[in-house]
Amino acid sequence: MNFDNSFLGIEFGSTRIKAVVIDRELNVLAQGSHTWENRLVDGIWSYSADDITGGLQACYRSLKDDIKGKYGTVPTSFTGMGISAMMHGYMAFDKDDELLVPFRTWRNTITERAAAELTAALGFNIPQRWTAAHLYQAVLDHEPHIGDISKVSTLAGYIQYRLTGEYAVGVGEGSGIFPTDGIGYHKGYADIMNKMLSSCGFDRSVLDLFPVIRPMGYTVPLTEAGARLIDPDGDLTAGVPVCPPEGDAQTGMVATNSVRRRTGNISAGTSIFSMLVLDKPMKELHEEIDIVATPSGDPVAMVHCNNCCSELDQWVRAAYDVARMSGADVTMSDMYRMLYKNAMTSSADGISSYNFLSGEPVLGVVNGKPVTVRTPGTDLSVGGFIRSQIYSAFAAIRYGSDILKNEGITADSYTVHGGMFKVEDTTQQILSDALDTPTSVMETAGEGGAWGMAVLSAYSDDTSADLSEWLDRRFEKMKRHTLLPDENGKADFDRFMTSYLGDLEKLKGNIYA
């Protein structure tokens, strides 16, 4: 079956690969998913090449099963498609396109020297997780593979190459590889980095190594090899127009219609990040704030925090195990609802939780180790403990938001999305209180980045207006649930942050040294 007027989006998230097919009205026709996990191998957070290929195929197989169950057939083509993936990281290839070292994900905090030197030289913040920082660190460390490097890519750029034969990314994804200027890499900054690399004996130009940036509206056909990579069964045919791949941050902006100035969105999952489209340049360089881009190339202030709900999820699972051992007939969804609702009526005073499964550069934490500390005599209730874990998930994003506010940069509101917000009027309310900003959840929030990537593919097939106007028309009838900050909630989170930051300084000299 040829799905005329349908668009496929596939996103490689940190814990799940998801596929969504939509129609021209952005309605979901079918979806599939595959769960995967990164591994800590020799101190490096990574996914293997087999994980990537196998995960893509398992996800698409799940999508086909959903389509067959609903429509009694399997897809042979789509009007368009696009790939998204977690941004940043490092994948280095030789001239034969063989991976030289295991994929280094955004989660690694192993490029401190490179990030600091690049930031100082460019006068532009280069975070540790950016591809440019990984490349420069490998050169600084004289890693054996650097002499064989032919291409350096992100996960999204790599998959795009496997599907189309072209190492290419969208401007938003590119802005997490190296600083951009409009819809291309910043040539002046590239010249500076090239000189720094050359001084270390590495004479390749970064503009020759990084994937080329393609604008919205550009497409390239799915190759026969790409079709077989996705669908080994042979049902999917070559020729589907593939739009430039985008990062999960950009698909989140699209999925929440947050591409206009002063609009913002927050994605909460394994990591948490806020995206605020700037209406004026920042006055100072802040290493806690990334400047990236919308899919259109407009500048965005991004606060990216490595840790969000993973530690919280572990504690919910532990509570679920206790409930099941006691004979209770509950589901994981029941457990989240019970714990989150209970947390909303409990106090976290005297409890400081730190959810650092990996380093947290925004807060100056290098090493990951989850910790909870409490004042002696504190009433350690289940609700208070879970509330402190939720607070911990939002603490780093609050810290970055305070930096932006001190610059006079604020959002009119944030649209939030991610599994963290499935229990209504709990974590969303806490985030509104933490940021002292209204937050909204859209009815499409559960579809996430794969849906946002499918929307970008649909836009590539109809560029009759700029992206913001095009999205406004299609989002006009979509429902949203908005919460305003609560004065008591704001005061409670402020107290938590005071204790949290004070205890963190002591922990940095000990556990996080």
C-alpha cells in the first residue's frame, strides 16, 4: 500500500526509538517503537552499531505491525519521511565509512579541556557534548584513530547517510555540531578551530569533516540500500523524499509550535532541556547556556541538563516492586499516579536529592552518582522523598533559567512535553512553580519528537509559508492544558533550591570531587 499524503518520522531517543506516520492534517495514522539503552563501556556512554541498525529495524517492524493491524496491509512508500536523533556526540568514520571508535553520546563529560579551549578561542560557548568538542579532545589526546578520520557525524547525520548516501543534517542539528551563522556553519569560527587543530598536527578542515547543512524544503530520495536498511522484508521501496534530519531539540520545538521569538519549550526525559527563541542577543557568554538554532536558523538559548527523570524512575520502580511483593494489584502507571499525587500534598523540606547518573556541566558536576541528603530530624515520608526527586529533576533547568532571567531574557510561557508530564497537574505544576512561568501541555505532547519530525517532513512537501506561519495554521485547533505558577509552590521550590545549592557546594568537595 502506498500511503499517499502521509509522512513518516523516526526519532532515536535516549531510551526509545519511535516511528510515527501522520496525514497532511498532522493526525497520527500509525506508530511503532523499540526500547533500547545506552551502555557504559570503558567509561564511555555508547550504543553499538548493531544497536542502531537493529533498533531501527525493530521500530519499523513495530510500525508495520500497527499498520497491518489497522489497515490490513503493509506500507510500500510514503509521501515523505525524516529522521531525528538525540543531538551532539561523536561518530568518526574512515574513508570506507567504517566506524573508527564506538559512538560517543551526548551523555559523556570527557571533553572538558577541549570545550574550555574552544570556548575561550571562539568567544562562543562550546559545551562538552558538542561534536566539535569531541573531535578536538580526540586530537588533543592524540588518539590513534585521528589519522584515519574521513568524516565526523552525529547519530542523525550517520543514519541520514545510511538512508540516502549523503552526510547531511538540518540547520538545528548542525548547530549542535558546531556554531552556525544563519543556515550554515560559522566560517570565521571554523578558521579558528582549524588553526587550533593544525597546531596539534591535524590538518583536516572541520568544514570538510562535518555533515553538510541542508535547509528546510530540501529533500533527497531514499536509496534502495536505505529502504532495505529500514525494512529488510523488502516491502518499502526506494525513492521516498527524505528531508534533512533534525535533533530532538528541534523536533520538540516543532511538536510544541515553539519556533517564534519569546516562545519556549521544555523536553523532559532521560535529559531535560529548555529551548527559548531569542528576541535579542545575550549580553555575555555563559557556559551554562548553549546558543543553537531553530530548523529555520533563528538563534535559540538552550539550557541542556544531562539528568532528569532516570533516577526518579528507579525509585518509582522500587516502590512498584514493594507493592507487588505485598500482593497489590497495581500497574506502573498506577504507581506513578499514586506517588506523584501524594508528592503534591507532601513537604520536601530538609531533603536534598541529586539525580546525577552522569555529570551535570550546568551545575559544575563532573561525575555521576545519585545522592540524597537530609537534615537530621526530617520527617522522611514517601511523598516528601518523591517530591524531592521531582525537584531534583527540575533543579538544573531552574538554575539555567535564573541565568537567562538575569540577562533580561524570559519566555512568555513554556510548552512542555515528555513522559514526565503524563500525570496531570503534578509535575507540570511543579515546573511552573520552579520557573515562575506558565506551562502548557498540548494534546499531541505524547507523540513527541517522532511526530515533530513527521511534521517537518510534511512541511518539506509544502513550503507555502515560513515554518512559524505554517505551524500556526495547523496547530490552531489543537487543545492545550495550561497551568500558572502557584505562590506557595514557588516559595517551596525556592527553599529547596537554597538548600540544594548549598549542600551541592559541600558535595563537590567530596563525592563529586
